[in-house]
Amino acid sequence: MIIVMKADLPPESPDLKQVLALAESYPGITTQVHRIQGATRSLTEVYLVGPTGVVPEAPFAEFECVEKVVRITQRFRSIGRHDGGLEAVGFEYNGVHISQDTFHVFPGLCAVDNRENVEKVFALLKRHGIVTTRAGAYKPRTSPYDFQGHGSSCLPFVFDLAGKYGIKIIAMEVTHESHIDEIRKALQESGNATGVMLQIGTRNAQNFELLKHVGQQTDLPVLFKRGMGVTLEESLNACEYIASGGNRRIVFCLRGVKTHLADPHRNFVDFAHVPVVKRLTRLPVCVDPSHSVGRRSAGPEGLLDIFHVTAQGVITGANLVLIDVHPKPESALCDGPQALLLEELPHFLEDVAISRRAYEERRKRASAPAAATA
Amino acid sequence: MIIVMKADLPPESPDLKQVLALAESYPGITTQVHRIQGATRSLTEVYLVGPTGVVPEAPFAEFECVEKVVRITQRFRSIGRHDGGLEAVGFEYNGVHISQDTFHVFPGLCAVDNRENVEKVFALLKRHGIVTTRAGAYKPRTSPYDFQGHGSSCLPFVFDLAGKYGIKIIAMEVTHESHIDEIRKALQESGNATGVMLQIGTRNAQNFELLKHVGQQTDLPVLFKRGMGVTLEESLNACEYIASGGNRRIVFCLRGVKTHLADPHRNFVDFAHVPVVKRLTRLPVCVDPSHSVGRRSAGPEGLLDIFHVTAQGVITGANLVLIDVHPKPESALCDGPQALLLEELPHFLEDVAISRRAYEERRKRASAPAAATA
Amino acid sequence: MIIVMKADLPPESPDLKQVLALAESYPGITTQVHRIQGATRSLTEVYLVGPTGVVPEAPFAEFECVEKVVRITQRFRSIGRHDGGLEAVGFEYNGVHISQDTFHVFPGLCAVDNRENVEKVFALLKRHGIVTTRAGAYKPRTSPYDFQGHGSSCLPFVFDLAGKYGIKIIAMEVTHESHIDEIRKALQESGNATGVMLQIGTRNAQNFELLKHVGQQTDLPVLFKRGMGVTLEESLNACEYIASGGNRRIVFCLRGVKTHLADPHRNFVDFAHVPVVKRLTRLPVCVDPSHSVGRRSAGPEGLLDIFHVTAQGVITGANLVLIDVHPKPESALCDGPQALLLEELPHFLEDVAISRRAYEERRKRASAPAAATA
Amino acid sequence: MIIVMKADLPPESPDLKQVLALAESYPGITTQVHRIQGATRSLTEVYLVGPTGVVPEAPFAEFECVEKVVRITQRFRSIGRHDGGLEAVGFEYNGVHISQDTFHVFPGLCAVDNRENVEKVFALLKRHGIVTTRAGAYKPRTSPYDFQGHGSSCLPFVFDLAGKYGIKIIAMEVTHESHIDEIRKALQESGNATGVMLQIGTRNAQNFELLKHVGQQTDLPVLFKRGMGVTLEESLNACEYIASGGNRRIVFCLRGVKTHLADPHRNFVDFAHVPVVKRLTRLPVCVDPSHSVGRRSAGPEGLLDIFHVTAQGVITGANLVLIDVHPKPESALCDGPQALLLEELPHFLEDVAISRRAYEERRKRASAPAAATA
């Protein structure tokens, strides 16, 4: 059971204390208070844990400070919307607000190769007013004989440059809990020049021990990539491992699924699930067109397939877009064939903006009174 | 080898005859002349059949009336673009022009049940200025004990009503060659009140005998639906069976593929292949959001998933949209759960228009000089 | 409702007439009598069609001549076992008995190329006492530009040679109803030198019009190949189209399914479904190792993968085995890479015999009293 | 490059030292010596690491003590057979020899629930002379709210009971490196009463950090389960992560793959890949029929599908069989529906023995001179 308090309730509100006291007066019930800082207001939710089946709703609903009481279902207990009972308020990290309503592009290097290339990319982002990026230091590769990423050794210069060019969030894959310690240490040594969103890759989507560990790092948000060969439901259950550990700042990322039917694309683009994830859960949704398409083919208009599938994600409400860029894709150490050239980024951003405007127009029209239409 | 003649060349042009004579002077070479009536001009292509490997290009290119000479590759011989060598000029049928540049919505009944419902739908289309629809008379169903469609018995009233309400094209599935005879007879008896586009369903996507037969019906265009469990390449090869028979008025329709990874959608939406089909072939591309999604769930904005995936198809350049509507979906004899209500159609059309405008803006921007962007 | 009569009841039995009269005395009920000639006895089943829900069982069960009364479920109405209520008695064709208990190997040419090769194969079969084969005259191919089979032109010499070498059944794919007429005519012209089992290929597994047509050819048995991209349930439902048309002499053939997970095999071997089909339906089960594996790789023992997957089918009770052989695989016009050499057939047959003996031992042990085992 | 020494070469052989010295005399080349204790002899292999392209073979082949020199290909560098160049000698652990020639059944509890059930199972195994089992202490579950296994707390009684009943190897899944420390500690505290084979589950098949860690535990063998949604090639590459770390005592386990085409089985049985893995690599192959089938349905002979698919694995040469048993499946905390009853185990073992004998007969026949067959 979740008791949603009215917006902007102060943490020290005596009303809140009364609600907690009442809840804990029921046998076996304990409480957890979650405060969520949204863009324009703060939200407080009280979670009742234990045998809530016998706890009545009415006594709580009568409080002046309570907005509503939501009985949660077993399915997606922590991340779910529970049949629309809960809003998707999102979260703020390092000054950037991310929710099911916001929109950010994360252009960046799939794998960090050298300082020069990182600087070229970050400088370009600054020119375009972008404060969010991706940068891979730890790369899980199919074969142990492939380049595995520079690991912690590249973190100092990546974070320094991020600070220099005003980058606020770097999405960075981790494949072992020690990577998080290394990242936190390097962030600290950089004077917290930037922020990191921990990325869980598709190969670790059911590495539950890593998910539990990430679930305890409540200072860092998480970008969770859908598992390749598992259902959407199983991937959302995996997110529950993170959320039930305490870390609710999770973004769900669609990146295509593996099947021969995807051909000639590398993976089968699954962005039709953007509205599904937004309906079932409170999580903001990211799309990763680079890994989905995996190649630079273009349609007859001259638009790359990567542009096209991005448009498909954005026009249906995707909140984040990861996009691989590289100054010299042909010399990239990993996934070069799917990276945009730096000079293609401006066109990409314009193209994305068209799709985002179309989404906003669609959303506005959807909520308009339908009086004139029948 | 294909010799593309300059636009608007008269069929009786003496130049054309000279080109044909020259071609046939090479040993073993025969010719086929294809005239394609586009929206603004007519196009003539001369196909050289036989051992063209030894036929030189230069003597043809020198003719005043020849625009270009294209060597065709083995892959997608009849429908292919041959590395961009051929334009996708499309075709005209019953006054409606369909190509990779045009856009039409085909709202209609998945299965015709009675005259009253057909009239309700056609009247609604007329109010919205729509002259294209779908109507199922022959329904292939998983079980022989399910409703199989009214067959030829419903054709007279469907065609009469089509004439009454100004419908120009009805997309109608056929599963046996005799259905085509029945359709042609009923059309004639209706005084050709309307036109029919023969639809090949996903279950018959590799029914090559039916494809060959349809390939000979050069008076009727064909809507070919991708096979469920086969690759895109195999589906395009199946279209070659139609085209190599002589009927080149083919529309390729994406309708989702079957895999457990689609869940909770009925099929895995494959509209990321819209630009792929347009790049590889000259075929206009249709999307079928109703059969892809298969249910009426809505995202948090209040927009049905069916609207969302339609937007994904349209913003990437889909040329046709099939969409199931029904006056009373709960009483539909087939696929009711995926049909829009009649009163939802206006909102659907507005939503589609937003996506189409966005596509047109994207396309315009793509072809604009990129000077200012780097 | 099905009334199973005691074995070897004469067709003209007055008892049977009484049963029929009683059945038809219920409102709206009609009857169909099916006689099945098994290896050692004949079986008679009376099908009650119509509103059987209100027909009681007791009055029928009381007849001396009635063995049992089985209420059929909706699922797999004609081919089902109805929770074990019905035995799988199988059928006899041209002197060969085929059931869930029998075992036959069908070695043969995937595609007939010339008389010489057909004769080589049939002569080899005769030396091994084999009277069942496969021979492809009509070949559905992915591309219209591939060899499509010799069609009706090869039937005369195939049937003549079959007669000469004592072949009783040829499994032969048909892709259009006209092929059946051609086959029947050629059989007649050969003086019915042999018999044909009509094969429905995987690409036509949901070509319901062809299935209905084949369902009416009650003189010829049918070999139905599972559809590539559809579930087992959907494929069994497709068999219902054949059976509900009247032709119950159906063999269900597993031939692998298409997925990238099959690699390095051509298709994903699905022979784990052998016991499933035998449990759910009355149909004998065939396996097609050649099309499943699609290549000639061998394991470290020197046994081809084709031998191995055959063993997997046979040890779990497969009743038929289709196996491609060719005198010169490298010159075969279709699927050469998967054909056994003629000189490999003897070893194959010995290998198969080991697996069949193991299956029989397993089955015997299963039905033995389990007293000593706990 | 691998230099295979003649069998039973003593580790201190001066000849070996000469070979090493010669190898290291080439620029940039270092050596690794691997000794493999087989059932009847020991094998020594010298691996040359570095730029071996310029190292000639002849000088090594001339040594008396050298059996052969094998150039290794990039593919499956550590585990591969390199086109048959290397034998699959297997390994010995805690007195049990496991190789591509041996055969062992591992019946056991999917998840350890209590001491009583563990004792019942181990006592049964002892009565049947079985010294190998499975026992799950750490269970990765789709949802965080499902039973996650008793973890380290059950290890003491599991290991004590193993010692009491003569169990030599317990296959036990680990999902975090700390589990290995816990296992090793508990083994030590039990006086090394038994041995443990570390199991990597399908969800961690591409958890490369865990694989690398397991690769360093050279005292414990590893059972690697194929990944669910990835190709066989990708799963074999994942094994390379283990082997390249130094641990070459790896068993590859097939356990079915996830696709809707598997229905009504839980997973699609992939045991047709048994001979493929044995051909491509030196790894012994295990099959897991319980997780593949996932239910207790039986064929018409009264044999469970689990028995049938086991037979399919064994008759094609599987070396290990994992099989879930439980005293009371209906009260099992995990995967009860797929467990055999204890009283079914004797029949299962007899059934398996039939299949194994059939495999041995097939193998013997394969290697016999084929003189009489053509």
C-alpha cells in the first residue's frame, strides 16, 4: 500500500508523522518514506510494508495531507504504476530532471579510445548546449580477445573534460561492482566535475547480483538495458531487483532484440514498446538506435536508418536517446559501423527535434476535449 | 539490363522502335516494354531478357530518347532499385496514384459482416474524403471451425455501397485464384463501381502458385503482406514471383512478425523496415498497425498503442496505412479487439496527419543543402 | 461425440444400424461412419455431428457392439486423442500400414532430376527391401529464378520405375490442386504402378485452400509438414482443415523451425515434439532430418549430424523418416548439401535400426509392471 | 600454436625443457604448460603465446617426445579442436573422470530446501551407485520476490551429507564470486567431504566478469549453461573467457532456448547441438532435460517427455545428464513441476542406460570398417 501525500509537504510535517504512526499501529507493518524531487514540486510517498491486506484505506484518506491511497499489485511492485494509481514523477540528478515528460539526447562514444576524441565530442556537445553523454570505459565483448575498454585508467581525463565542457551526466556501463567504486573514486578526485548514470548492459540484464548491488547505490541513477532474449516482462522484473534495493532512479532502455528476422538490421527494433513501458511503469524510457540498427544504411530520402528509428522512438514519447558518435568511425575500437560522424550530429539533432515536436503535438491533441471529432 | 527512356515518350515513338530493334539484334535477347503512369508524367522502361552480359551499354546510351541504362543485379531483379539505379515511380489505379511518395489511409472492416456495418464505415469515409478502404470477404483463420468470411456472397453489396460512397480502391484478401474470378465478376456486375487491390495475407506469403497467378492479373494491383516467420529478404523474393509474372503494381505491407518477444503486443512491430524496403525496392510500403498490435491498450497520454505504432510507420515514410475499424468491435466476427471505434477515426486521422507532416519536414530537411549545419 | 464400435464389426451389422438410428433420433444430429483398417483388425467409429451436448452417453454404451463413447473436446476435434479417449489406429495405403506403432524410412530424391538418378535410387531401395520413398516433382523455391522442379513431365518415368522396383508409396509435394489431378492421371496411366502420399510443405502449412482441397482427396494419404514460423498448436489446427474435409489419413512431419539459434544447422531441430504430437493427436509422426540439419557436418565419432538427429527422432518414437539421398549431391538441382550419398544409405539404415530397437526396448520397459523399481 | 607431447611424459622430462627453451628463443614468444590427467594416461600440451605466425613447425616436430604440432585458429582458441587437430582428453576431479567419452548422471535438487530432503536424495543415489549430483543453494529468480535459495547457510549440511553418502561432485550454481569463497570455506570445514563443480546459469552466460573470475579458480571444474537468447557460437565464445583465464576443466551444458515455438515445452530443446559442440570443441557436453521440458507430460507409451528428450541427448553422445528430482515436487520451493519423483529415478536410470548402450553401439558401428556396406 502506498500513501501519496499532497505535493510539497515538508519532510518535518507533523501530519506526516501522524500518518506514519497510524500505519505502524497495524500489526507487522513498517513504513518507508520516499521523497521525489520533481521539476516543479516535491512528492512524498509512504510505503507500507508487511501484511497490508488487512489495513483499511479510509483512515488514511481522511487526512488533510493525503492525496490518495494506492493498493499495489504484486506485478512490478516497486516500479509499477498499479493501474494508473501512481504518477511517473521521475527524478533529478546533478541538476538534470529526467521523467516520462522530459527529453534528452545522450550523444557520445560507445567506447572511449583517447583523450583527443573525447574532447572533440564534448566540445561539440557544448556548442549544441547538450549536457548529457555516453562514454564506455568497461566494454563487455563477445570474445575475450576483443578490445575490452580502457577501464578505470580513462576515467580521470573523461571526468576532467566533462567538467571543462559542462557535461552533467555521463551514461557509463558497469559490468562488475568494483567498477562503481572506481567510478565514485574518480568522480571524487575530479572534484565531482560531472555525474554518472550507471548503465547495465543487455548481457547483464539478468545478472541479479549486480542489479542488487546497483540497487543500493542510491546516489547514482541507473540506465537499464532490456535483455536480448527475454520478454519485456522479465526485463521489467529485473528492474524490480534494482528498485526493491532502494534505488528508484531508473531509466529503462530499449535497444532492439536479437532475431534473424531483424536482418538487415543488427537487432530487431523494439521501440513499439516505448508506450508499453510508460503505461506499465513509472520509469522514463530511453531508446538506443545505434545498437538497434548497427549499420549506416540510408533510405531513399538520404536519411540514415538510425535517424528513422530514432524518429520512431521519439514520436511515441521516448525520454532519452543514446546515440553513438565518433570523430573517425573507421578507426573506432568498438562498433564503429554504427556511429554517426561528428558533422552529422547537427542534422541528427534537427531531425530529432522535428519528431519531438510531433510527439508533443500528438500528446496535446490527445488530451484535448474530443467534442468536435465524432 | 533496363533501358530507362526519357519521361513522356509516346508509345509509338520511332526512337523507341529503334532501341527495341537494336536490343533484339543481339543474340538471344528479347525485350519487354513497361509503361508506368506516374502522377505527373509517364515513364517507359525497356527490359532486355536473355544473355545480357555481353550486351554493351554505350550504343543505347547514345540515343536521344534514352535517359539511362541500368544493369540489374540478380537480387530482386524485377522489384529492386539496383543500387539506386531505378526510381520508384509507383502506379495509378482507378484514379488513385500510389508510389513511394504518396500517402493514403485505408480504414475498413477486417471482415465484412453485414451491409449495415459496411455502409456505416463507407459513409464515414466519405465524410472524411477518404476513397480507399479495406474489406475482408475471404478470411483465412487458424482453425477451420472459426468464421471464414462471407465470401463472394457479400461482394455485390460491398461494391454497390463502394460506388455509392465514392470508394475507389478496396484492399481485399484472396486465398485462392477462384476468388479473383469472383471478384472480377462482381466488379463487372456492379458496373465497375469501384476498384480492388488483391491482398496476399501473411499465411500465403510463400504460396508461390497463388503469387504466380496474381502476377498474371495485370489489371489489378496487389498488396503483399510480409510472411510471419521468414526474413525480409525471403518476403521480397516472394514479391519477385508476382513481379516476374508481369504484374508490377505491388505494395509491400509490414504487419509485424510472430515472436514471444512481442508480448504484450500480438506481433512484433517491424516498421523499422519501412526505410529498408524503400531503399531496396521500388515498392510503395504499407503498414498494418491493427494486426501488429492486436489490442486496444493505451499509453499514459491516452493514445492507443495502435496510434503510436502508426506514427512510427508514417514518420519514416510509410505510403499506406491499413486500419481496422468497426461500429461495434465487441460484436465483430473476427479480430474485434484490435478495431478502432468509428468515433475514434477522426482523432486517428488527425494524429496520422501530424506524423505525415513531420515526415515531410524530415525529408525536406534531408535534401536541403547541409552548408549551415557543420 | 464419437461412438467406438468393438473391433472387426462388419459394415452391414444390424447392430450398427440400430446405433445410427438411435443417434439420428436426437434433434439436429447427423452421423458419419469411419472405418479404419488397421494391421490386425478393423475399427469402426460413428461420429455424431450437431448439438451433441444434450445427447446422453448411456443409451449407446448399453449396446453389445459398442466399445466406448467418447465426448470430444473442441481442441483438435478431428485429429485429437481427446484426453486419451481415442486410440491412434493409423491407416493402410497400397498395402503399407502406417500408424503410431509402425516404422518406415522414406529415402529418396529431394528433387527429381533425371531418370537415371531415380533408377539408381529405387534399385538401391529394392536391394534393402524398402518400398517407401520421396521424390520431388514440384519444388517451391524461395526465388522464382531457381529450379522449380520438372513438374508433371517427370511423373511417367518416376511411376514406371516405382512399379519396376516395387515402390509402394512415394511422398511427393504438391503446391497447387492441379498437381493432384496430374498425379492421379499419371498414376492411372502407369496402371497404378505405385502409390502417392501428397506432401504439404512448410511454406503451404497455412495455405488453407490447398489443405481443404487435399482434405477431399480421400483416396490419397497426406504428409503435412509443420509450418516454419508458427506454433505447434497452429500447425495441428492446420491439419484439422485436412481432417475436417474428410481425409483422415494424415502423417504429421517435423522438419525443424527457422531461427538464428539453430546455427550452424539450417533449422532448429524440433524432434522433442515427437512425443507431444503422439500424445495430443492420433497422427503418426514423421521426421525430416535432412531439411532440419541442412548440411553434412559430422561429430567426432564420424557420424553425420543428420544421423544423430535421426536417432533423436527414432528413439522417441518417430514412425516415418524422410531422408534425402542423391547419387551425386554436388550436381543436385536442389538441396544437394544435405543429401546422403547412395553408399552411405546402408550405414544410415543400420544406425536407424539401433535407435528403433532402443525405442522398442524403452517402450516395453515403460509398460512393464514397475513393482521392482521403487 | 600448441605442441602436443607424447602421452605420459614426466613433468620433469629434460626433453620438455628443451622444447620450452626452443620455443622461448623466438622473439616475443612465451610458453604455458598444461598437463591433463586422463583416465588411462596423462597428456602434456605446450602453448606458445605471442607472434607465432613466424614460428616454424618443423624444429618442434623433430623432437622424439613431440606427438604433433597444431596451429590454432582464432575461433575458440582455448577450447577448440582446431579442425580435429586436438583430442578431447577431458579431466579428472575428486576421483571422477569426465570427458567426451565418459557418461554420468547428476540427479539432484534444483533448490536445496531442507536437510531431510537432501538426505533422502543422497541416500537414493548411494543405493544406485551414483556419486554425482546437483544441489542449488544460490537461485537466480526472475522476480526478486521469489525464493532466492538458502545460500551459504545450507552448505554445511549439504556437504556433510554428501560425505556421508559418498557423493564426489555436486554441481552448484554460483551467481557471484563471493559464493565461490563461501563454497570453498564450507568445503574445507567439512574436511573436503565432497567436491563442487561451479555452475554458471543461462542468465549469467554473458556475465563476463563472473566468467573471468571462475576462469581463475583452477581447483574447481565449471559447468557452463548455454545462454538463452544467444547463438551457440556466442555461448562458446563465453566459455573462452573461462578457459583463457586458465581453467580448462569446463563442461558445456545444453538446456533449451527460449522461444514461443517451444510450446508446450518450457524451452526449445536444443540437444541436436550435442554433436556440434563435441565437433567444435574439446568440452564434454551435458544436457539438462528438466529445464528444457519444464513439465511432467507423458507420451502415449507412458514415458515422460523428460525421459524422451534425455534419450535424445544420450543417444547422440551427451556425457552428463542433470536431472531434477524431489521427494515432494508439489512442495518444492522452485521448479517443482519439472522434478521427477524419487520413485521414478530407477526407471529413469534404466531408460537412460538403454539410450547410452544404443549410443555406444552406434559409435562402434561408425568406426568399423565400412567394407561390407556398399
